[in-house]
Amino acid sequence: LKDLLAEDKKDSGLVFDELGVDYVFYDEAAAVKNLETPSKMDRVAGIPAGGSERAFDMYMKARYLDEKHPGFGLTFANGTPVSNSMVELYTMQRFLDPDGLKAAGIEAFDAWAAQFGEVIEAMEISPDGKSFRPRSRFAKFVNLPELQQMFRQFADVQTAEMLNLPRPTLVGGKPQIVACRMSDEQQELQDELVKRYEKIRSEKVDPRIDNALAITTDGRKLALDARMLSSSAPDFPGSKVNALVENVAATWERTTPTRGTQMIFCDMGVHPTAWGYSAYEEVTRKLIQRGIPPGQIASIGDADTDAKKQALFEKVRQGSVRVLLGSTAKLGTGTNVQKRLVALHHLDAPWKPAEVEQRDGRILRQGNENAEVAVYRYVTEGSFDAYMWQALETKAKFIAQVMTGESGVRRAEDVGGQELSYAEVKAIASGNPAVLVLAETDAELQRLAVLRRNHADEQYTARRAMRELPQAIDRLEKRIAALSADQRTAEGGDSGIVTVAGKNLRPQDAAFAQALNRIPERVDYTRRFPLGSFVGLSFGIEVHPGGGADVYLEGQSLRKWMLSKESQGPRAVMNALHRVAGSYAEHVEEGRRELTLCRSQLADFEARVGRPFAHDAYQDHLAGLRDKLRDALSGTPAEGEPTAADLAEEIKSVRESHAVEAAPARPRVEKRVLPVRRKVEEKAPEPEAVKEPPPANEPIEIVPSFRSRVAKGGSQMTLF
């Protein structure tokens, strides 16, 4: 490096390709997942917009390494490759397996999204509580088995359960929920949040002033402490902060003989509000009041350099600092302080499942000397907390199934989306989750209505195809017979000569050129000029008004080959005749493939026509339950009638027991591909056989196995 930098041409340093790097192992690869994704779907929520310079820089290095060492050069290691959206799987494949995307024909994001994604109209309840409004969102994924298979082509997934790592066990076998009552001030402020949401849904509020994400963020702050939103709110004795302090102090006292340590995660309240309230400062102050020495409490924000962080981490490992506070961003990755950790506290719920995993990974880790540890989640009842923790668990479970290949479903909701919908806010604020079930049920009925229309369209297509396919099959059979007869004739002729005016000529004969010269160069309409015979078949020149010309060969069928405008002499004509005569076998085989395809399509349509809508009974049953739930929510049910809660549970049960695919399965349709330069027609041009276009989310076939890719040195992603 010194020699390279000493060269005269080096002004300010070296570029990457001058360093001699031929392999990069990138740990915590989630740092470069925010790669810009070009897409035409710019008005659909859920698709990442923009990207980071760090991700693009790494992408350029990845492409350079792949060009220098195809199939080698790059390994990503990461515990949470999917943190916010399944779209991140596409980004990881762009880094590690671009050839796999290209081979499948889904190199562009829009093509990938057409195979694996579904833009849905997410129905949200309107402010009047009686109607619904749609919102376009890239929020569902289909063909999940194929997506998992593609992912496993370049990913080596190893979970802690697979490796049986020596980790401490959780007290009670799962995280412990510490439920805290909501104060009157918190309830009033939460009602204000609902009013704000009603306003942005009913009026044209500038999103820079207020929006759904801002309301969700304020709801999370409110769940932490009312003083996060109000300067006049008092210190509520039953708040999460006070419950945390009690728990941390008790654990500190109990584990003093072993110098047990604790971590507190909170992503909000780090810095004081405009009126001076900071959750971090209050927790620290109250812990000191409970008898914990100030020197044993530290915040990661105080360590503003790498050297200070490492010094702080060493103090935690030694037990001289026994309580460490921090956010997920600063403590979630690269923090190895697990040696004496006995308890981890989630004071708030983070945005993403990956952030929960990164938090818990600080204590459930190799190197922890405690056999049993505790993880606490503090939840304010009736606030956003409970809903967010439930959503995080659902998303985390789904991500784990996709990563390990255990998910057997074909379609599922995406894990992205940060802001809560109006229906979710309303359900949380009212304490009645049946409101959310009503909105979800109406959205499901909307989707079933679309599927019913698709079914009706499919039946119409099947009936039309059953009328037209037999005619197409008959034409194909005649075409194959004609091509086969001409093929046999051509195989018995002399391919070195042509017969013009009863004379056998070769390309070098002057008479051949003279015959061609008699053909006019310009015509007002397409005209054919017969010249003679070749290998037992008639041949000639077809001239077009624009000056172009084709050589044709005619027997029971008619074949053509285009001549270039610059070369239309005897040798060019003879070469074109040879190409046409040599292509009969190819086109006979092609015709047989099309015939087989048409026959299989006819059989498929015959089996499909008259088939009833598969979800007819389910749709009717769900619509009836939805109407009953709407009536129950609008008034008090009569004696003996089911309550809104009972109806909501029944609807959930019905929906869980009746999985509906995103779109009806359709046959895979092959496309006929011909060389661009060849113009081919039959004697009488025939319409193509009836073919349905392949559905946008049709499964794709993944051919190479993971083992074969590894044997060839394919890039791998190792997940710990």
C-alpha cells in the first residue's frame, strides 16, 4: 500500500480495485439492505423509495468482485436479513445472486414483484364508522414456496435451535409481560389521537402538519408516559417507568452477590422534550433514589467514541456497571456484554421484529454465565403497546418460517408497515378489537368479490377457448402434415442447383443473375415473382413496396426468408433457400409442440368449464357474520343474540379455517419464440391458437439445486 500511495499518479489515495481485494466477508449485512430499488410502482405504499449511499457503494463493490471472480467474492452474515419487508429478500439476491434473478427472468424489481407480490386495496374504516376507503399497498406476498426456494439457493440458514448453542434459558420459558394501568391523562390524550386521525381522514390536512405515522409515533410515546406528550401531566405511580424502576431495583439487590447486570432498551425519551421531560433521565434519577450507586448506572449515549464504548462494555462485563440504558440502534448490534446479564427490559415496543431479535440477542447469547435469565416487556393496558407487541410476534414468526423454509402457505401478509390504520387506532382507543375485525372482514369480502369476478372471466375464457381451440388444433394438424410433406420432398432434391426456365443453374451462372435482374426493385404493392424450382419445390422472390424482399419456397406450405437490402444477388438467394429448406424439421417439431400445448389446454378448459366458484359458501357465510357484527357494534344486542366480541371470535375462526389463495391457479402457457430476422408464414396465414397470458403471480420454476450452486462456488449468506 505504501508503494502504491508513493506513486506520482496517486493524489489523494487508492480506489477499491487497486487494493487487491478479491473477497469480502460482510458481518451485520443489514447495514446495506437499504439499496435503491428502481420501480414504476411509485404510487404504491410498501415499496422502498430512495436508498443509502453506503448500500450503493457496497453494491458496486459486489458487482466488481463478481466480475473478477464469478460465483465467488462475497459473503454476507446477518441474523435478521428480513427486518421490515419481504422486499429485502430481493435486495439480498441482487447482492449475492444476480445471475439467479437473471436466469429466472425477474432481474428487474417490477418483474420480481409480479411473481411474488400483490398490490392490495387495504380497506380502512372511514370516520363515520359505516363505510370503508381503499388504500393501495404492496403488502401481500404470494408463491412463497418458490420465493423460499430462490432464497435458499444462496443462503445458508442456521438458527440457534439448529446449532444447539449453549445459551441461557428464559425464566418461565418466554418473555414476561409487565402490565401497567393507563392513567386518566393518558386516556384523554389517546382520545385526542383518534380525533386527529378522524380529521386527516375527513379533511384535507397537509401531511407535513399531521399524518398517520405521526399519530402512531405519538401513540407510542403516550404508551411510555403521558409526560412525553403533555407538559402538565403528573407522574402516574402506576406508569411503565415506575414499574421498570421497581423491577430493576429488586433485581439489582437480588443479584448483588454475583454482580449481575441488566440492560434497559428504550427508543424514545432519550433526549428531553421541549418542557424538559426525559424518560432516560427519570429512570436514572429514580434508580439512584432506590439506592443504586450512580457509578453503576450508565447510558450508551455518554460513550460517544468507539474507545469509550469498549471501555464501558468492559465495565459491564466485569460488573462494575450493572445497569446499562440504550436504544436499539446503539445497543442492538455489536454489543457483547452478556457475561453477567441476568435481566433485559423492553420499556417500549420497537418498530420491527428484527429489532426485538437484536435486543433479545444481547442476553440470549453464548458467553452468558447465568443459566437462567429474564426478559421483561412493559405494556400499558389499552394503549398501542399490546397491539404492537402482538403484531411484532406475528411478523417475527412468519419471518422465521420463511427463513427456515417451514412455512407451508402460498400467500401471506408482508411484515412491513409502520403506521397504524384508522381502524387499528379506533380499536385500540375504544378497547374493542371487534372494530378492527369488522374492517378486516370487509376487506376480505372485497377480495372475495374480486376473485368471484376473476372466476366469471375465467369461465367465459374457457367457453370461448372450447369453441376456438378445436379449430386451431385442426389447422395445426394440417400445417404439420404440409410441412412434413415438403420436408420429405426437399430431402430428395439437389441443394446445389436451382431450375430456372427449365435450366439447371448455379449461383455463379450468369443466367441466374439475369433472372434476378428482371425483377423490379420497386413495386406499389407486395408482389410475387416465380423463378423456378429448388429441391423439388417452387421458389421465387416476393418484393415489398418499401424496397424489402423475401425469398419464398412453396410446396404444400409456404416458407420465407428475408433478404437484406444490401445483398440480394444469386449467392444471397441461394443461402436463403438453403436456410429455408433446412428449417423444415425445426418447424415440424415446433408445430408438434404447439399442437400438444393446444390439446392440453383444451383438456384443461374442458375440466374447468362449469366449475362453481370455490369460495361461494364462505363468502355468503362471512357476509352474514359481517352484517351481524356491524349491527352489534351499532347498538346493544337483544337478549340471546351474540355479542360483538362473540361474533368477532367466530369471524376469526371462520377466516382461519378457510385459506383463500391470492388468485385462481392457471395453467402455465409457453410462448412461441422465433428468430427475429426470420419471416415465416404458411400458405394461408392462420391465427394463433387461443392462449391465456400467464398470470402475474404465476409460480416460477427454480432449476439448480442449492448443492450444485455451492459446488460451483456460489455466493452464500450465512445467518446466525
